[in-house]
Amino acid sequence: MALIVGIDEVGRGCLARPVYASAVVMEETQVIEGLKDSKLLTKKKREALFKLIIENSFEYSVASLGNKIIDELNILNASLEAMANCVGMLKLDFIRGYIDGPNVPKNLLG
């Protein structure tokens, strides 16, 4: 069975709050219908998908960085650091990582 990890962040639009990132490990062939950009979903649909994601994942993690670190690193680098932190918390091995964007956390670079 091949495991993959999906990684995303939230909070880059608001500089007065923490930035959060999450990593979810799933089987490569797993499909969750309706899973799209969370900004395009209603709150009710996001909550329903959250439950499906957790029930169907092998492992997940969440990390955050506060505004003082954001001020030190800048918002992009703080987001990448939060992503790297949540990937670093995972115990399972995965074959590939998927990120919504062009920037990659340091611990996912080949």
C-alpha cells in the first residue's frame, strides 16, 4: 500500500493571528468526493469533509506559528515552517507529498 501526504496552510491572510498547517496521510488511491479548495466550501461542507478526512486518514498532524515568529520569518516562510513542522510530526512513511502552491517545506525537498 502506497501512502501519500497532503499538506496545506491557513491563516496567511491575517497577520495578527497564527498561521496553521496540517498534514494528512492517506492511501494513494483514496478519493474523498467534494474535496476542493476550502475557501470555496461552505462551513457545513468543510465540517463534513473534515470528519471524512479524519476517518479515512492513516495519520494527521497540525502545527502553528504565532505572530512573533511570522514577524521574524515573514508570512511565507512562517507558513513553510509550519508545514515542515507538521510533516516532521508524522510517524508513517509516505512516497509523495502534495502541496497547494509552488513553495515546498524544507523537509520535503528531494
